[in-house]
Amino acid sequence: LQESEEKYRTLVQNVPIGVYRTTPGPQGRFLMANPAFLRIFGFDSWEELGKATVADLYVDPSERMLFSDRLLAQGKVTGVELHVRRKGGTHRWGSVTAQVIYDESGQVAYFDCVLEDITDRKRAEQVQTALYRISESAQTAEDLGGFCRLIHAIIGELMPAKNFYIALYDPAAD
């Protein structure tokens, strides 16, 4: 039994996706989390994470209550995309699969969850959508100035920069 427990503990500790356990409810408390989960959210230790509520890691904390209610109603969810934030406030996206675990009396004991950081995929989707919008606009643009303003607006939605410019290069002018 001890050997089996060690094998599963090692697996959970070394897997590159976040594995965690929480209490149900609108705030939720962390009961355990593996090192990958701590890394994804920028925490240095389990003790530091233990001071936060689960809702603290949501960009919109009210989303925690919706997720908890959904999980309690369905018993299990797969691939739910959540907009979350790291300890320093940086926004991330996570894909969560979770299951309600019941105690021997049939009462909800906790949620067992895994979270995959899908931030890079979400950003790539946003860039792809922006490029598609720019491409469509290029076909219908009536003037260069209007087209550049549209490109500026679309790129501005993707980047946190307050100001940037578009430069046109004319190789014939060299």
C-alpha cells in the first residue's frame, strides 16, 4: 500500500499540468495542489497558495460560484475554459476538468481538478481572428488611411500598448 501510494504521489507531483483539490462553494479553499499548479499561478510554495481562496485566482471572482454550481449540478465537467490570473495579476487561460468527490455519507467532500494552461492557444486564436479580420478588410478598403486605422484598432485589441504606429515602406523611395 505504501509503495502504491508513493507511485501515485510521484506521478501527481511530476505531471506538467496542474492537479489540485478544493472545497466547493463561491470562494473555495485549496486542499492540495501539485508543483505544476503552483508554477502556473506563480506561487512559490503550498503555504503561500493556502492563503488564497480559489475565487482569488479568477479574473472575475463571481465566475468561481458559477463554476462550482455547474460542477455540483453535473457531478463532472471536462475542458471548461476559465479566465484566471496569476499571483501578480497576469491573466491566463486554463482548461479545467473536475469531478465532485462524495464522502461515505453521500455529502460533497471536495472537488478533484486538473488544469491545463491554454494561454498560448487562446492568444494564437486571437491573432488568427485578427489576421482574418484584417484580410477581409483589405478586400473592401476604400482608402489607405481608413485601412490603417482599422489595422491599428484590431492590433490595439490584442496588445496592451497604449500607443503604437504603422509605418509604410516604399522601396522605390530608397
